[in-house]
Amino acid sequence: MPNQIPVPRYKKGDRVRERYVMRLKTTKVNYRLSKTPKNIQPKKGVIVKGPYKDDPDKAGRRRLKYDVQWDGRPKPESMYQGRILLEEESLN
């Protein structure tokens, strides 16, 4: 069965957010006691550039990437298509 060609889901100017991520939030003072996972709000931003394909990995996959300008951040960050979601979409 051949691999499917990736299709871009988003376009420049779309308002996106990060998919749900559980981050480990710790303090520098006492690392052992503060290793409790916290629910942190996902980052929100606008797609500045994309879609474009990255370099192939070991398996030969070339995934779609977008440059996203997160709210409150100075520079855009490149993100894979599977890591972002339209802001009005839900995860269910």
C-alpha cells in the first residue's frame, strides 16, 4: 500500500493554537518536591509562512511545516502540521 501524499490543512493568516500538551512545571529551588504536572494553556498564534516540507527523516518522511507567530513571542517558530489546530476547533 503506497504512502499518502500529505495535504496542507491550513493557510497563511489562519489563527491556530497548540494541541493539548501536558508540561512538567518545576521550580529551581526544590526539584524533587515540585515535579507535579500542571495544565498549562496552549499557545495561540497566527500562521506567518507555510506550508513547506522539511528535510526527510530516517524513514524518508517529509512532513508539512508552518511558521507560527505565537502571541507575545518575538520570533516565529516552525511547527509540524500535526502539532497545531485551528483555534475554533475542539479536540474531541
